[in-house]
Amino acid sequence: MVKQALAGLKVVEFGSFISAPYCTKLMADMGAEVIKVEQPGKGDESRDYGPFPDDIPHPERSGLYLYLNTNKLGITLKVETATGVAILKELLKEADVFVENNPPGFMQRLGMDYVKLKELNPRLIVTSITPYGQTGPYKDYKAYAINCCAFGGVSQSIGHHWREPLTAPISQGHYQAAVSGAGATMVALLARDSTGRGQHIDISEADVWATYHVGFGITIYAFGVREHLRKGYIGGGWTYPARRVIPCKDGYMVLCAPQLKQWLKFLELMGTPEWTQNPRYRDRHAMEDDYPEEVDSLLTPWFLERTKKELFELFEKNAIPFAPLYNMADEVNDEHLRERKFFATVGRDEVGRLKYPGAAYKFSRTPWSLKHPAPTLGEHNEEIYCGRLGYSSEDLVHLRRAGVI
Amino acid sequence: MSRYPLEGYRVVDFGSAWAGPQMAHIIADMGAEVIKVESRARIDYGRIGGAASSKDLLNKSPESIVAAAPERLELNPVFHLLNRGKLGITVDFTKPEGAELVRQLVKKSDVVADNFTPGVLDKYELGYESLAKIKPDIIVVSLCFAGHTGPLKGTRGYAPIITALSGFDSVVGYPDERIPCGPRFAYGDHVAAMHGALAMLMALIHRNRTGEGQYIDISEWEATTSLLGEPLMEYVMNERIPVPRGNRDPIMSPHGYYPCKGEGQWVSIAVKTEEEWRAFCEVTGNSGWTDDERFWDRYSRLLNQDALDELVGRWTVNYTPHEVTEILQKADVAAAPFMIAKAQYDDPHFRERGIFVKVDHPKSGTETFYGIPWKLGETPGGIRRSGPMLGQDNEYVFKGLLGLSGDEFNRLVEEKIIF
């Protein structure tokens, strides 16, 4: 059997919804053993979220939950009880990594802040993912994904400058924080190779937006460019088409041609229409900055006669970097992604076999793989409590009755 | 414990433009010695793009820029930002002797990173197959638009094309507009850079334990699509194609951006639980809303969002975004001001967390960079220097690391191998 990059790594997740679960999914899909700790009865918030097959809500059929929790072991544990705390500590004694996304101070109230966990297991890496981080004046502010978009500055680049700003869609900030959490955890694991010690990692969703995503805006601002980021593409100074969306027969095409030769080649494919001789349509800076919609309307009739597929093939052949604006059906049915085996299929009784999106990377020797579907609520209680922690099946009954698991 | 957790690791970085350089600077911030490879025949175009507003340099060949205005290549702050903490060498690897120098460097390195169009490095025997022969445990992270296999492998694309083809753009926009509007920043590049860094680190963990190197193929398209599980599952389960929902949320209401006092001022508000809803109504002086049948539970509020948004907007418009935020946070309701770069730069929270830092550059003075969001308590890393000037570390790398004699070095410079 092929060994995976993170085989042998032991991870415990105590979190909910997206950020902590996605962070540990990244590890589980590369071979780490992830034990997911859920509230008895209710489970992870994403179980209520959907989408659901045929729109019938069911905690074991939520698409978001199924996607975020592949390859994990699932147990239930009421951590807000003395026994619950004791059991979680037993798990953490043997773990390499602990990932949580509870509000700052929550773990402390349970007597499990980093200082205590370090005494328990000095090699443990604790990764905390929160909206605003563990320090700073706003650390205790309540925030959902849209609030992190606002404060993190990403909404300054989404939407029209003449309308209300837009949030990044479908909780993308939670995913960004998760990827950063996983990356930082890997750095801490490499550091532990030489120091033998774990550490606490503090990931803030707003920080991640404000740095890796729109932090370049601060550099530009400090440099003296005062441009509003929602005007033009990446702060302006570009030529038409920097980023234009043009409707075609069966959808939309996105146009971006920074090089003059790309634009000229495109005009040639269009048959060099008469308007291209007009000086008004030869100044590509003015066309982008001052009247892009007007230029769009000159192109649109030609696009409307052609399909996405037709256009993409034509542009591909002529090295013009325009592409269709793919929707989810296009993704799932795309030939290139199929040949690269991007989507992976796994089955589970409650929902049958489903296609899931794959990973961002393909490792030649230690491949990403989708071996197991997300666990049902408490699916691995017996395996973990009896098999690992040495409880008897009778103990399990008592713990269940007491509402601990 | 050193503050630099990746001290002792060496990365050869062929990155150019955005995703490649950003992936490698993340690793440099953590203490790895990242050596950026350019040549005067093949500069990183990032040196002339973007903020330094060098419109007149676009569409010119590297040679003509190097010849006509070499000083202009050292002035773009965004290039310095994306290449911070790196060393810089110039070697023309399209010549056999140049490629051999790179191979010698790879022998002394842990990772090679690139974002070339597929095939470029192979042409000069610098691809994974060739490198693994001379350094069996080398890790090669190769990032490109659509990946290194499949019918579209040679496709090139700029940032807006990545978000278009990945499906991301199809869920960004105003629900009342026909055309999705997409983001106005290079989201796909950033997403690929972060996943590239993560992949590199996972491969290092595996190598440290087993001695095995490997090749990692990263598609910017797939990296971006991999984060769209929710809408993809909607299509997979119900064959329904998701469309932009603007600032609307499937379970929260009110949820969105609301106008505030002053031009271009907005505040984000998100109300999820009934407890938050009651607190929201009370603290805004609208206790009556909880009895209004249009809003009396979450379901009703979701059905009557237009009416509710209108009422909320009439309240927020009397205050600044920070005033609204303070009033609502006191009642434990989620709100945050809409921030642009200037506001973030002055913000006390970001200040305290060290999210923006000043770094000196020998030619362009003090510049402001974003800091490090991966906050490791014991080994935080740091930004040791600004982006490299062309060839600034040639002597250290070629004489120091590779042991070239002074004469040999001078000959290679003269013959434009080290160039």
C-alpha cells in the first residue's frame, strides 16, 4: 500500500462548521488520523446546513458536512462536563496536533488553555482558528464570515464601486483561515523535529484576508496610490480588457488581455470590425478606465452567436487568454478535470455514492486520497473509547446515560 | 529555540509574477533560505508591473528594459513585498553551463519551486526527472494554471481567468444583476500560493521521516475549485446550479452591508440566533420588531429580508461604521466596519497584532508590507529583508555555496552565464 505524507500523525479536532473541520480535512486526506469530537445529539453545525439531497434536511446528509469531514474518525463527547474534559485530555496526551475554533477564552474556562495542555503533553501543537485572533482589542468581538470580509478588507475588492460592497461568497474566509492553520501546523511539526517541543498557533481569519489576499493594497496605499480597489482590476493602471465579463450564447466569457498582441489577434478573429479604426477604441487605457461598458457592447453581438465551448476552443488555438465563466455543472462535467481525476467518489449508506471535489495538489509519491466518507455522529465511539482508551462496553453505556457521549 | 522554524532548509525559487513568488515568500518568512533565480534575459515581470505604474514598460522585452532602464527594475514595492526575505541570483539556465550551475545548487537544496508553463524546465534538463537523478530526495513543487497533465495543460491564464474557469466567479455578484461580477483581486493566485506552501511543507515532513522526495503538481484552477465544496455538492446532489446570492445568507438575517454616515461608509451586520435578534432589536431601540409578524422568527426574517434591510439601513445611516460596531458588539451582536486599506493601516487591532510592518529597501527606501498571519507562539519567523535586487547574492551563492573561484566566476559573468 502507498504510504501517505502524513501517515502516523495523530490529530484531534474540537470545532464546528468550516474553519477547524477544513483544516483537519486537509491533514486527514493526506493520511493523518483525525479524531473529530462532536457534541452528543446535535453534532457539528454543518450537519444542519445542507445542501441536502432532494432538499430534505437530515444531519447525516448535509453536503457541507460530508465534504468537510472525509477520512475522519468521529466520536461524541460533551466536553462541558468534568468527565468530558478528562476524556479529551486523555486523547490529547497521545496526540500530535489539536485543532479548535472556539471563541478565545473558551478552552481556558474548561481548564484546557495552552499552558495547561503543554503541561499535559509538551509535544502537542495547538492550532486555534478564530475570526480576530487570541490577542488585540477586538479579540472578543463576535464575527461571522461577512464581518471578517469587512474588517479583513476583502470586500473593498468585491462588487461595484457605485453599489454596496459584497462579501466573499460561501464562507470562503473560513477556508482561507483553515489552509493557513494547516500550513502553520506543518511548520510547527517541522520545528518540533529539531526542538522536541510543541507550541500554540493563533490564526485569525481577518488577518489572513488582510495579509495574503488584500495586504498588497496596504503596500500600494503606503506607496501613495490612493485608488479605490473596487474600481478596475487590482487597483487600476490596466488596459482593456483587464477583466470583462461578456455574455455569450450559453453563458459568459471572461476577457483579460494585458498584451497588445493578444488583443489584436482577438480583433482579427472577430474579422477586424470597422469600429476598431475609430481612435476612441484604440486607447486601451481610456477604454478600460472610462468607458468599458461601451466597448463591451460592441463585442457582445459577436459573442452571443457563439457557445462557451466554441469560443474557448477558438481562443485556446490562438493563444488568447479568454475563458468561459464556468458554473458548477461545467466543473463537474469538464473533460480536463475528468482526465486529471480531480473529482473523487465515495459512498455512504445515507446518501449513496457521491462525487466530491479533490485537492489542490497532486503528490507523485504520497497521493491525496478519499478512502472514507465523513463519519456518522458517534460512528467511532466504540473504536476510540473501548479500543484506544480502554473503556468497557459497560462504561460506554454509563457514559451515554450520563449524557457524556 | 530559534525564532525561525525553517532555518537550515534551502529552496530554489523560479517563481515569477504572483503565485510562485508568494508561495516561496511564505516559506522564507519562516526562515528557509529561499534563492530566487532570474537572469537579465529572463527577469520576473513582477519587477515592472503594478503599483510602480510603469505603463510605459509593459509590452517591452526584458532585454530592452534591462538595457534602457535598469534602475526601474528595483522600484516596484509589490515586487519587493512578494519576494521579501529571499536571496537573488541571476543565471541564464537556457545555456548549458547555466543549467549546470542550477543543478549544482539543487544538489545543496531541499526544494525547487516554480510556476512556469509546463515543460519549460524539462527543456533545460531541470525538470523533476533530471533533478531526482542528481538529488534523489529533492522535492519539486510545480504550480501552473491548469496543472501538468490533461488536455488543457499548456493553457496560460491570468488571475481573472483562474477565478472564471474555477467556478468561483459564478457565485460572486449581485442577485439582481444578470452578470456575475467576480472579485477584483488575484484570488486564484493567492489560493494556489498558500496551497503550494502547504504541499511543500507536507512533502518535507514526509521526506524527513522517510528520506523520499517527490514531485508535486499544482493547478491554480483546481486549488480554487477545491474550496467550492458547498456549491459543488448542491449540483452533485440536486443538479441545481448555484448562482450569486450577494450578501444574503441561507440562515442569517439581517445579514449584509448597511449604509452609514458619510460617503462610501458601510457596516457589516450578521444576526444568526434568536438571542442575537432580540439583542439587536433592543440595542437599536426597535424592540417592536420582535413582535412584527414579518420578523418574528428566523424563517419570517429570511422571507422578508428586503423590508428588514431597508429598516436596518435607516438606523445605521445615522452612525459611523465604528459607532454601529461598538453599539452592536456591546450587545454581543456581530458587526464590523467595511475597511479599505487606509482604515486597516490605522487600525489598533491590526497594529497590536503586527499585521503591517515597515521594511527598508536599498533603492526605494522604507516600504509597508503585510506581516505574517501564521502566528506560531514559539517560532514566529520574521521578515529579514526586502525583495532582492537583480543578482545581489551572486557572489554568496556561486562562490560561497558552490565554491567557484574568482576567475571562474568572472569568466561566467563575462560570458553572460551569470547574467
